[in-house]
Amino acid sequence: MNLKQSTYILFITLVFQFSNAQDGIPIYSDYFADNLYILHPSMAGAANSGQIRLTARQQWFDQDNAPNLQTLAANVRLGEKSGMGAIAFNDKNGYHSQVGAYLTYAHHLNFSRSDVDLNQLSFGLSAGIVQSKLDETNFDLNDFDPVIAGILQSSSYFNLDLGLSYNLMDVSMHFTVKNLIFQNRNLYSEEFESNNQRRYLFAGSYTFGGAYYSDWTFEPSFLLQFFERTNESAFDINFKAYRKMEFGRLWGGLSYRRSFDGAEFQNGASISSQKLQYISPVLGINFNKFMFAYTYSQQIGEVKFSNGGYHQITLGFNFLDRGTAYDCNCPAIN
């Protein structure tokens, strides 16, 4: 293997540490497809109806053992102030995989002057159990390495996610801490693994439309995420447009993700650097109580693992509609 190949592999390894090798549910663009609860436990029961969301994500169809993720999330309002939710997921990335489940309780405080004014402060706590596996059974053991045991290693751990959301008419803000408790998976040597998988999410959106735009509504939004131990960080900038139809709602959008941290690689005789970047368009439809969305993600930059993109399908169903809608441009709530 030459230096250029080694450098490319190193770069891909660094990319995977940020985008895929995450403890708990990896943060892709699931939330962008009408699924904010998948990120923020405080959004459990925040909407006017209960929600069920099923997602399936497949990366790089032309690669063996490509990353894939499936999630099933449901949340509903209980009474005036409480919300409950549950999430199950299956995540596989090469020889590493994880499965887990979370249960969520959220408390909602309403400061509205009437039933149609949205002014809601929400707190949410998710408790989850995650089982991580590392399949070493197909590793080449001819060259002895004390780190490799050649077996299927498995480790389970418990953790908490804590979230805060504030929805005020057309404005929405969220702050969430993932993996609140320091836990050790005991899958790798201590040199490569830390018990601190904590990360912080800060997100916000503003929706506008109405009389001047007829049946159109527009929603710019953002997401910032920060990993405590490694000091890695990234941001998403998003824009969605909604069109009110006789059968429901048609919508689409574009998301751009960029990391603040780069990696160096050899480019001919010189050394270049590159930051992780993704472009993700989404197209969705709400038909009565049903929802369907398709998301496509494409990595951009000079160095890529594959030219193929990442495909995601989201299926949804809304139930137990609470009746009167809020008088605001708030698609995540109404």
C-alpha cells in the first residue's frame, strides 16, 4: 500500500469517526424528514397529534458491508402536560453494529393566551439501552495482533438523553444532550475508546408564509452539534418549502452539512486538507394522516469513499388528532 492509499484510508477513518461511529442513534438527516423527536426527547407529544415514523437508510449500494440504519419512533401527548415516546433502532457499519431502544417522558408547559396561540416550553428525558457488537470472526489472524481476539465481541450499556424545546408561534428552538452518562463499551482497547460519548445539539427554525405567499410556507433552520471528548463539531443549514394541497401537503427541501474539523491527505506531491461535507435534498408528501419522504445525501469534496449516494425512506402515520390547530406556521406542531 503506498502513502497516498494510506492517507486516503486515514481520511476515511476520520470521517467515519464523526459521521457513523456514533454511540446511540447516528445523526444523519432523519430529523429533516418530519421527525424531530428522533433528535430531541422534548418533542415527544409536542405536536397536535401522535406520530409514528419508520426510516430505512442505506449507503453505497455498490459497497459490501456498507452502513445502514433502521429506526422506528413513536410519540404521543398524554393529557394536557405530558408526552411519551419510544424509539428502536438497528445500526450497522462494516464489522461494527449496534441495536438499542429508548423510552421518553416529556413535560409541556403552555403559556398560551388561547387555544390557537402556540407558546410551549417542553422538557424531555430519554432512557435507553444500547448493545454494541464488533464482529472479528472474519479478520485475518495470520499476523498476530493482541487487540484482535477473532470472536464476536458484545457490550451493552445504559444511557440518558436530555432535551429542552421552546415553540413560540413560528419560531422553534431546541437544546439536547446525548449520552449524558459516561459509559465504556469495552469493545476496543482503552487506547482507542473513551467512556465519554457525550454530544450537544442546538437547533432552531423560523417558518413564514401565509397571506402574501398564498398556500406556500417556507422554513429555514439549522443544527449545530458538538462532541465533548474529541472537540469535533459540525453544522447543518436547511431550507424547506411547503405547499398546501387539497389532499394534504407537498414539501421539499435542501440540507447542507459541514464539519468545522478537517483532515489532511496527500494530493500528488502536496498535502491538502478537506472538511466533511454533505448535500441532502428531501421530498415529502402528507396525505391525510399518512406521510412519505425520500432523502438523498451526497458527499462532496475531492476525496470520497464512493461516488454513490445515501438513500433514505421515511414512512409516517399521525393518530389521535387533538382537534384545533394552532394559528401559526408551525409544521412540526400542526
